[in-house]
Amino acid sequence: MTKQIKILVAFAVLGLSAVMMASCGGGSGSAGKKLASNDILGDLPNLIYQYNTQDDALRTQAKEEQKNLPFTENGLKKAKAIDEKYSAKRKTLKEKFVADIEKLKSSLIGKNIPYEVEDGAPFEITSCKIVKLFENGGLHYEIELKITDAKVIKTNWSNEYWIYCDYIDKDGNKFDGSGCGVIMSKQEKVDGATFTHQEPMSFSSPENYVNFAKIRFFAKK
């Protein structure tokens, strides 16, 4: 392989790396803006928001420093050095984020999440609480429920029982789309059966969760 081809390949690899870095970010806004603590989720939305915006800033800075480098072997060396410098900074940022998330576990895991069930729903919920918190900031909450009318929530194509939910803010408004729970059962008799199900809560727009107040459960309309 000639030196020129090697340079072309190396720049292509660095370019692909930059594209991948840009595609995996999240959040928006200026780094350093602190979100208020949420009554239920505590500082979790803020930590995710801070990490996303600061990581975005580092990736943008790396691209800015690389974009005008000459298409030469020396330019490649500089681009690689910039890539390594910002990769190290992003790694340090991620390690701090993971450590901060770990500190939240004791205050969040086992915490009850307020909820409501629509009038006339074909199920009853007796518990809704946080049971897992992952290093990326996502969490799982667990619901305990009893099905009172299985035929209303059973699918036509499989033995699945579905309930749906919306995330509700302090003003009573739905935000961040809808979630749904899927309860699998092979029991012949489902009415009156009690189930436990875990559902993920991810934070694609963590700023929306500053005013998170409760989860509203309902059957599909």
C-alpha cells in the first residue's frame, strides 16, 4: 500500500470515527446549565442533561480542531492526536457521570413513583417503584397489577396482555411520548391473576423530567 493510500485510509477512519461520535450524542443546550431537582427522580435528569451537553461540546471542539487540517501525513498525525486528546476527555467525563449515577442508587432504588389508573380500566395496580438504575442513567420501574378483564387487553395474535402509560408533569400534561407495558402469560385463567412487570424509563429529553409528577396507566382506546 502506497503512502498516499495509507493517508487516505487513515483519514477515512478518522472521519468515520467523527461521524460515529456525532451520531451517539444526546441532549441540547449549553453545558453548565443546571436543571432543577425533581421530587421523584432527584438530580437524575440534571446529571444526564449535563453529561449529554458537555459530551456534545467536546465532540464539537474535536471536529472544529480537525476540520482545516491539511490532507498530508503530518495533518493525519495532528488529527489523530486531537482525536486521542478528546477521547481521553470524554472518557474522564463518562467516568464522572457513572460515579455520580452510582451515588444516586441508594436514594432512588426502591422509591415509589406516584401513579393513577384510568376509571374503568380492566386492571388494578397496587405498586409502582424504581427497581434498577443503570450507568447510562436509564432506569427500570416495576409495577404490580391484577387483571380484572383480560379480554379487553389481550392481543388477537398472541397470548400477550398490554397496558399503556403516559408520563405526566406537574401541570397534568403528557410529555415525552407514551410508554406501554407488556405482560406475558400462559395461564388459561388470567382474570384475577396478579403480575409483576418491569418497564424501562429512558431520558431522551431529560429536561422534560424536571416536572415529572406521575405515571398514568390505561387500556388502549
